[in-house]
Amino acid sequence: MSIMGLRKGFSKPIHIRVGKRTIRLGTPLTVFFWAIVVIFLAGAYFSFGLGRASNPAAQRGQHEGIRRVTPIVAQVGGYKIEREDFETRFMRMVERQPGGIPISRQAFAKYQLMESMIEHHLLLKAAKAEKLNVSRQDLDARIEEMVEDSMQRNFPDQKQLVKYLQKKGLSYDQYRNQLREGLVSNRDAMREDLLLEKLEEKVKGQVEVTDETVKQQYEEVKARHILIRPDKLAQGATDEADQAEGPEADSSAPELSEEQAEEQAWHQAEELLAKIEAGADFAQLAKEHSDDTASAAKGGDLGWFSRRAMVKEFSDAAFALEPGQVSGVVKSPFGVHIIKVEDKRVNLPEDFEENRQRYVDQQKATQEFQAWNQYKQDLKQQADIQIHDPELQALGLITQGRQDEAIPLLVQAAENDSYNLTARYALAETYQQKGNKQQAIEYYRQVVELAPGPASSEAHLELGKLLRDQGEKEEALEEFKSASDWAASLQYQNYYTHTQLQKIYEEMGHTEGVAQEQAWLDEFEEAQEESTGGTMTLP
């Protein structure tokens, strides 16, 4: 049998008969993948939670070499997110996604799950503090809405509904009751959802928008600025240290810490501000000293801009000034600024008077959205949140761009849990981004060894790229073949893998590989055209 024949066989779903029913299990690769998942959950079960509690051997630590993980993932005040609950929820998340969640996105799916569980708890607590409640009538009304929505979704044509009821031997009321009974089991979750909806309505209801506040959104200023970047000062100090020679190198150009660089940037800005206040030309100082290369040549000129065009710290300072005024030293994520406003205007749309209410409604919706997000953000900032799981701690640091601090935590998570593929994949990615190819190769190898299945296709692909870059052509080709074979099922998430492989094979002059990948892509397009009635949109 040819390679493509094997792939086609592996991509076809397995069907088994149980009595008169035929059950679809998915492709052989998918079945194998979920078998690995079951093994993972079984390991988790016997490493903590009920399995540990009922197993004296586990309590004595005989299994600690397999999973030395914290039973509590995170904590918000007295509320604890238990690992067993967290991992069960995560696996349900994976199951709900067609073909699962690619391993490259699983780590941050974990992080987002933790964030959502924390947010959900804080919002419920806030709703209770606001003395909001959900009545039985509220719940009954919601259930009826969901029943009606389900019927409309399943049977948009009344004739289809009548035909279905006749086939099942059900009356209209009996069918509605069946749907209703299926929803009643989720009554507690429904109550919480309604409670949070009421909280959201209350927060959004506090937003007031008038014609004047709408007009403010169309205010523009014409300004100049001088930017001093602390990171550039720190880099300059490092470059000087590298160029210095002899025993005086360290003392002549000491490296600056982040805090020292910020302090020096602020000091420089204050000196420039003093010169401006003494009558120096703002534009000339901007040309000589501003680190904003785009505007420095024009004397710091930024032209006209709206509030939304700049970061909040900069906009707040600029729009508080009147024409001709100069700000104090202003700190933003880009560094420290001195701002001079030269002119102001309100640039209303031409149809504003004609469509005033539409602009008011749009602005109200925007401000309501911002108010709700700010409310949730404030709750988190005020809460006592403690992350106990080292992988989740690390992922939080990575979202802040603090990879160096994240690496030791990811290493700890990987060493303490031989089942943890996501920490290993995150380590491989982080090392790869930092240019440490050997460490990246090591962790990608661990991933493909621990998860020989569809989930490993991305790791095989990235491992192959690194090996190719290291000159290990034959070993790289083996990894590319594995990536292709494990990504055999005709799913969108595998499309990227095969397009990448085809490009790689073309660059390597591997004509057989190019042909194999083209065959998969052709088959994928045919399958998509069949499922969409001849129209398709590829990602």
C-alpha cells in the first residue's frame, strides 16, 4: 500500500455496531490520541485527589516520582482551584474542539482557563456583594427561551418539526418537555449565568453618554514631543562596556539596571524641560535628543491625532493641555516624554448632525464594553490571587514578556510531572525564540517521545526545522515524515503543517516529499469542497 493510501486509511473514521446502532469513534489516530489522554487522566487521578486519598501506597509517596504536583492550582482569598477540577475542565475544553487543541496552544489554553475560573469566582462574589439575586421566575423564563431557541435552531422549517414529531411518535408539548428536562439539570450553572448577566447590566447601566461626551471622542490635537527611552540608555551603556578596553572597562561604562535607566531617562527629560521653560526651541531639542526616530527629524512633530491614536498615559497628558502649553515629564510604556500642544480641534463626521443618535448609541456601546472590562480588571487587581502551579506562574510571566524568569518555573513543572507535555513544549518554544537551539531540540524530543500521536505533529515539525538548521538533514527528514504522518487526518488544524512541509521540501529539493504533501493538500481541498457544497475558504 502507498503512503497516501495509508494516510487515507488513517484519516477515515472507525465505525462499530452496538446492537442496531452504529457508533462513530473517529479516525484511528484520533482514537489513539484519546487513549493517551485517558492514560494521562488515570495518572492524574492516582497522583492526587480521590485516587491518592484511597490509595495508602500513593499517600506514602511511592508515586511522587511520577507527578509531584500541587493539589491546588491557584487560590483567590479562601477560594481554591483544585487540580483535579482544573484538569477535568481542561480536558473537556480539548474534547469540545474538533480535532482537539493543537499542542502549541494548549499551555495558554490552560492559562486562559485558570484566568476564567478566577474571574468567574470574583464576579459571583461581587454579584452577591451587590445583593443581586435570581428568582425562580427568572430561571423558568430562561429555560423557556433556551427551549424555543433549540427548536428554532433544529427545525427552522415547521414542516421538518412536524415530520420529526410524527417519526418519533411525540406531541409538540412532549417534545418541549424533553428539551426542558434536559436543561433543568444545568439549573445551578444557569442561575450563575443569570446572576452575572444582572451584574453586567448594572455596571453597564452606570454609563452615561451625552452629545458632549460623544464630541469629545472626535477631539484632536496637533502636538510635538520629545521621547527618552530607558531601554536605549541601558543598551548604550552595555555597548560602551563591550567596546571599552583595559582594566578601566567596568568603571568607565557600568551597565545600567532597568530602574537606573528609568531614573536617568527621567533626569534627562527634566533637564530638557528646564531648557524649554527657559526659552529653548522645542523643535530643535527634539531633533537633537528625541529617541522617536520617526518624529525627531521633524522636530518631534506628531501631526493631528485623536485620543484613541496614542497610549492612555500620553493621550491623557496631551488632551489636558491647551495650545501653546508644555507638559511636565510624562511616563508611558515607551519611555518618558515632554509634550507640547500646538493646536486643538473637534473633527466631527460630516453626517454627525444627521445621524446624531447612531453616533451616541455607538459611543454608549463602546463605553459600556470598556466599563465592564475595567470592572473585571479592577476586581482582579484588588483580589489576593496566588498561583501555586509553576507552569501557570511561568505562562503569566511569558504574557508579560519575562521569558527569563519563566524558564526556571517551566523546568520545575516539567521535572515534577513526567506527563506535562505543555510545559515541555513551552520550554522548547521559549528556548527556540531565544536562539538556544540545543535546549529547544532537547525539549521537542521529550514532547515527541512522551506523546507519540496526532498531538505531536507540531513538535515533530519544529524539531525537524531545528535539526535541518543544525545540518542534520537525514534526522530532520525523519521528523518531517513523522509530522506529516501524524497530521494525516483531513482537518483544518493540519493544513498549516502540510503547507509548511511542502515549502520545506521544496527548499530542500526533496521532490518525493513535495509530491506527498501536494497529494494531501489536494485531498483536503476535495474533502472541504464536498462538505461545503463546492465553496471553501482556506485559512
